[in-house]
Amino acid sequence: MSATPAKPPIDVVLIDDSEVVRLGLSALLGTDSGIRVVAEAGTVATGVEACVRVRPHVVLLDIRLPDGTGYDACRQILKRVPEVRVLILTSGHDSTMVDEAIRAGAHGYLLKEVDGRGLMNAIRDVAAGKSVLDPTVTARVMQLVKSGATGRDDLATLSPQEKRVLALIAEGCTNKEVGVKMSLSEKTVKNYLSTVFEKLHVSRRAEAAVLYAQGKNRERDAS
């Protein structure tokens, strides 16, 4: 019986203004045969150009860049290469930064304190279509959620269609992308989100996404 062919490696682009950080990440990821760094960049402009040129599976992206922000880069990359998955890797963990990253379409948010194994697992998860939030980041965003007095049963009040919209938002999809996936107009998606936010007692996409993730975790723990 023939051997199962090896899965192709996950192609990664590194975008960080620090050459030292890029060298360290490249060396670290180079120890995993399932991950391959295919390009590096230190600015928004060169990062977007690199992603358009090599079309990676995952982008590791810092928020602080000399010619703009990681949010700018994220939006431009996803506009030019919509199939790519963006994983924010930065030192900042303010909840509003997470919110802005999700609004920009990022699929994950990690702090640079993450260990090597955690980073590699996160890259695999994001490449597989999952969303990733650093535990520290989740704790900070959950402070906002708690301030809204959201009950743990609020997710149960959502209709199946509203839950599907929320699930896609939690994956990092924009309203337009949700509309395409669900065959809905962008205006209809906005209306669904407005209802979802009202039912969950939140006002931010990041808060709703964290609530969804917490709900899925409770379901897994109960099963």
C-alpha cells in the first residue's frame, strides 16, 4: 500500500518592523517542517506587496509599522488576497486594539510573549480556519463583556441565522464576506448584527466574538 503523501507546508509571511524579531521568528518556524517562511517585510507597503506576490496561507503581522498600522496592512492584504489568514502578533494587549484588529478582518491575535509551541499551534489553527485569541487578550476583552452584564444564557436567545452570522464574525469575516457566504445583502447582515449585539448586551464585534468563543468552550466542556 502506498504511503500517504505528506501535507504541503503552511506558507507564512512575516511582517514586523524589527529585523531582529523577523530573524528570530524565521529561525523558530524553520524548526517545524510543516511551516515555511516564504517572505519577510518591515513595512505596510512591502508587506502587502509580498503577500500579493507569494500568496501565503498565513500572515504574522505586527500592529506597529513605520508607514502605517497593522490594521491598515490587514485590510489591504485581505482586499488583495482574500483567501489569506491574518494572525496578529504584537506586544500590545489593549482590548480596543483587539477590537480594531477584528474589525480589520484579522483571524487571530497573539502576544509576543507566546512560546514557540503555542505560536506554531496558533499558525496551524488559523490556517485551518479557526480563530485564535491570546488568553490574556481574552481576559481583557471579557472585562468589557462583564461590564455589559451579559448573562451566559444570552447566546441561547439568538436565532439559528443570527448564530451563523455571529460564528462568521468570530472567524474574522467582514460584513461583506458574511453576506457572500450566507447569500445575504450587506445591509441585511448589519441588521442581523444589530440584533445580535442587542441580545448579547454588547456594542463591539470583539465582545461578541469572545462571547461566542466562550459559549463554544462551554459546549465542549459539557460534552
